[in-house]
Amino acid sequence: MCGICGAAWTDMARAITEPQMAAMVERLHHRGPDDSGVYRDDHAVLGFRRLSIVDLAGGHQPLSNEDGTIWTSFNGEVYNFPALRHRLEAKGHNLRSSGDTEVVVHLYEDEGPGFVRLLRGMFALAIWDAPKRTLVLARDRMGEKPLVYRFDGARISFASELKSLLTLPEADVPRRVNVRSVDQYLTYGYVPYPNTILEGVYKLPPAHYAVWKDGKLRMERYWEPSWDKEVTRSKGEDVEALRETLSDAVREQMVADVPLGAFLSGGVDSTIIAGLMQKFSSQPVKTFSIGFDDPAFDESHFAEMAAAHLGTEHHAFKVRPEAWSTIPKLAEQFDEPFADSSALPTWFVSEETRKHVTVALTGDAGDELFAGYDRYRAVALAAMLDRLPAGTRGVLAGPVARAIPASSRAKTRLRKVRRLLEGIAETPEVRYARWMTSFDEAGRLALYSDEFDDRLAASGADDPAALLFDAWDVAAKRDPVTRAMVADLLMYLPNDLLVKVDMASMAHSLETRAPFLDYRVVELALAMPIERKLRLRGGRSKVVLKDAFAEYLPPAIRTRPKMGFGVPLDRWFRNELKDELRAILLDPVCLGRGMFREETVASMIDEHVSGRKDHAYRLWALLMLELWFRAYLDAGVAKTSAGPS
């Protein structure tokens, strides 16, 4: 696991200087504290920071082919590199190292940019083809590893993290905040690719490569699964295929020359991954979990139960409200405003885990692939209610929903029922968008100042919900639950969950790996009918997954409801952290940005603190936005603008 950066140019006047490159590389030190390197010629420069995982002695980068004409900076892991090495050696290539990076260079020699189709792993990479003066950038299929770039014709610059690009002069990377991105952020809690928070800086989308040559940039998608194609197999065939494929993914991802462990929440997904690791390990696997004082958010007893069942060496930690001192660090580390509050426990579990191991496997994506979230059951229930007459649905969405008390706690059953009924009169995609957004359109309009609203209108911004509608339509031939899951695989997973895990773990130089994201597992899960995953009768979810790996799941874990990995924001903002919340969001510096109405922000705080309404996640979004501004804009790094999307 590493950090990469660099640039290529057509005009020598736009060359990156040695001091500039040194600053870009050093800003990624946390991603790779073990080694660094730079390659430079008259038209390009590649930079690298290394976290040593495999081939500890021979993995220095940037790395070239035999004659030094093709160079790469590579971040990530290629899990099938042994087979690729054999393929290359059979063709006469001379590989000097024993790791995975060198296969990248030689595969490019043979296959061109399309070689990425042969890689099974997580990665963000850059290849400089010096004879052709061509730069190739690529990113893994599901978006585990980040890559941002700025392209202005005469030069393209790139980095693993935005903060590396921001070491360049403002003339090269303008610090103008894109108001469209702010609108998207307040809708989803993240800035969806390809945008970033800054005008003119973009994220390379997952499963894409980009080719820059002669000042021109073209982009191509290299992997597109059959999102809407269902394959008919027997239950036994699906169970056996899943056992074989996920087991193989875990076995491959346990290859490392450094200590390795696993995140263990006590949920189904992480327990299965830890169980498979224990199966393939000759000694107890080190597992790690985080807990809270609030029992509604604390899974630690389930993690301990899973660890005892599997025989792992377990380590548990607690997060308390005094973690406030970490929150500004979190906002700065994430480069962009990021409103998923589970980033906080992810930060802490990564910090503690890194004290014991360098690599940790996770259960990420099990929910999106096997219908684990409560919202998928809600989608299925809503689809059943959609068969009712329109008048009946109107009554359920109106008087009946309003008759249910509006709980101030996010995880109560009554609150979930009310949210379900409120959306009954809407179309499935609009209903799902309501469940997946922090601020709906009405909420954002009430929040925005006249000045900011005018700037947003002038930018020609579209409704941010259209992004989710487009993702929903990708699996148009499938049932509503599968469409919701595919939408999450395209939106929530790469823009939120994977960003959270990568940024929080790499802040502590910890590599995380997610076996569920092996593309073979993804394709297998996508092809399964929804009945293999979700059964409303009995409230069963992840059916095929639980059947395939039953031996690793104690009964209490197999049947437990989904808890999630959030933090008790509602309680914290009413008690321990209410003073900090007011001090920041009602500070003249925050209000002076001219973006939000003071009376709306003050009203949200008052309603939440008093318990009349639950605004916890909306207030957290505003808080993280302001802390990002303070880390970057107020430090002279950025300034607001209505930039293009």
C-alpha cells in the first residue's frame, strides 16, 4: 500500500520542479512511511511513498522495465500476481523483483492500457511510456484505491490524495470550491465521482483508465459487469460457488510479508472473513473491534462472541465523546467534506490496529452484495405496499405516518416505520433517494442563503438526486431490492464506504483489504436472484451467505439484526458535544462564509438539543464542512467559486 503522485507535460515551461515534487511526495508520507522515490525525465515525473507489505527488500518504486523506457508508480495489491509472473516469464520477460508491481510494467508492454483487465486486486496506478510520451492512469474495478487528477491540456497532474496536489502553486491548481459539489455533499454526505470539492480537480472513476498523450486525455471503462442479468442456478450450486470463490479471495488476500489481522465487528460479514482467515492460518488471527458506551451503537459483545467462537486473538477498544479532539484531524485528513460519522470509529480502530499489524482484512461490501441493510427490507416492503390502491397509499403516507411519534433517536423501530410510510406515495427511486440523502431539496433550499442559492443557480447545477436515479436505472430489468443494491455499489460504496476505510486506515499507515470486493465475488453475487439473499418472512437477510459459511457464525450472530457502524451523534450533540457544536456552526467565521441562513442553522441546533427533532446527521454534515473549510480555505488553500461540474 502506497501513495503515488506525478505529472506529465507538453511544454517544458509547465514542468514540475524538484522542490514541488518533493513536497507532493512528502505530503503522502502517512500512506507510505517506509520508503520513497522519484523518476524524472524531460516530459514527466512520477513520485512514490511506500508502505512495505510484499517483497520488503525489492519493492522500491518508481519501477521500470528492463531498458528503463516504461515506468510505474503503483498503489495497492495485485492478488493474482504469481500467475501473471508465470505468464510473463513464459513470454521471455525478465522480472528482477519478487513482488507484484513489476508485473504491471511488463503487462503494459504486452497488452497496452487494457492490461488492467488482467489484474485482480485493488489499485491506483500511473504508467509513463517515455518513447510514446504517454501517461496512463488506472483505478481498480470497485474503487478501493483513490486517484485524483487535474488536466489543463498542457499538463496533467495526479495524486492518491487531493492534499498532495494542493502542495502545487495556486496557479497550477486553483483553490476554488465548486458550489455544485457542495450541493452534492449536503445531499449525500460525500462528493460523488468524478467531481471533487474543488473546481477543475476530478476523481478517476472506478473501473476506468485514462490515457494522456500530446495534451489530450481520453478515458475508457474496462470492466462492466452484467448489472441486470440474473443467472439461474440451484441453491446448492450458488452456495458451493460462493464458498469456493470467497474462500479463494481470502486466501489470496492473506499473502503478506508483515503482520496481518482483521476488523471484527461481530456482524455476519466480518465474522465470516475472520473465520476463513482462521481456517487458513496456523496460529490465532489477530482481530480488532471498537465499541461505545451507548448500547444502541455498541457491538463489542458480539465481536467478543465471534472471536471466542473462531479462536482469534481479540483486541477491543472504546470510543467516547472526548474523541472531539480528533474530529478536526479527521476533517483535514479526508481532503474533502465527508459526513459519514462512522469515519470516527474507523479512525480509532485503524489507529489501534496499526499498533499490532500492518494489514487488516475487512467485511466491507457484504451488505451491498447480499442485502444486509435494513433499507433493503424496507424497499421490499414498500414494493409490496405499492400494489395497494393509490388512495390507500396516500392515507398511509399522510395521516397514518403523521400519527406515529417522530422519535428523536435514529435507530428506533417507530422511526423506521414512519420513514417507510412517508415514502409510500412516491415512486421507488424517489423513495430510495429520500432514504439515502441527508438534506432533501426542500431542506437545502431552506438552508442556503440567497447569495449561495444565486451562485448555485448560475452554475447550472442539476438536481443531485439525478445521480442516484441514474444508478438505480442501471439494473432496470431487476427487482427493486437488487436495483437499490446496484445503486449502492455504484454510489454509496465507492464514494462513501471505501473512501472512509481508505482514508482513515491510511492516516495510520494501515493497509485494509476487502475480500468481498474481489470482482469474481461481485459478479457471482450480482447474478443471484434476490430470493437467495433476502426473505421477508422471518426477516432473513444474507441467506445464501449464512448458508455457505454457517460453521463460522454462532446462532446469536447469525440471527442478530443489522446494527451498523455509526456513532451516537444524537446523544453527543444534546449533551457532551452541544457546546462545541454551537461554538463552531454559529461562529461568525462560519456564518460569514455567506452560504447558509443563520436562523436555519440556529433552529436546527435548538430543535435537536431540545429533543423536538433529530438533526444529528445533518448537523454533523454542516460541522464537517465547516471544519474542512477551516483546515483548507482558512489556511489559504481554497476559496469558494461556482465552478463547473
